[in-house]
Amino acid sequence: MHSLMNIETVRAEDAWQRLAALRELRVAIAALEEACALLVGLIDETTWQSDGVRALHELLEDMHRVASGHVWTITGRMWELESVIAG
């Protein structure tokens, strides 16, 4: 006799941990997106030129690039976890 479905059993604890991880990833993404928005504002405010402010401006741009990269990395991990949860 052939099985019509291959049902994978998932323990409740495993499912709970996956959902908790997903929630934490969403919190991290929200925090990084907020930081990116604040950095954009700071970048705009430091566009006038002086040596010290120029260095600060460049640092803020670098921080924004790094934070944006983390948003994409964590978003990818969240998508992976969502696909595992969805089965």
C-alpha cells in the first residue's frame, strides 16, 4: 500500500522555537531599519563641508551601508525559516 502523503511530524517544542526565532528576526529587522532611517537623516544633516564633519559624514554612510546589508542578511534568514515553518 502506498502512502498518499508523507507527513513529517514536528514536535511542538520545535515549532515553538522556530516561531520564536522568526519573531526575533522580525524584531532585529525592525531595529536595523529604524537605525538605517536615522542614519539617512544624520547623513543629510552632515553634508556641509569641513574636515571633521566630512569624516563623520563618511562614517555615517559606511554605517548605513553595513546596517542595510544586515537587514538583507537577516531578511534572507527569515525567509529561510518561514519556508521551513511552512513545510
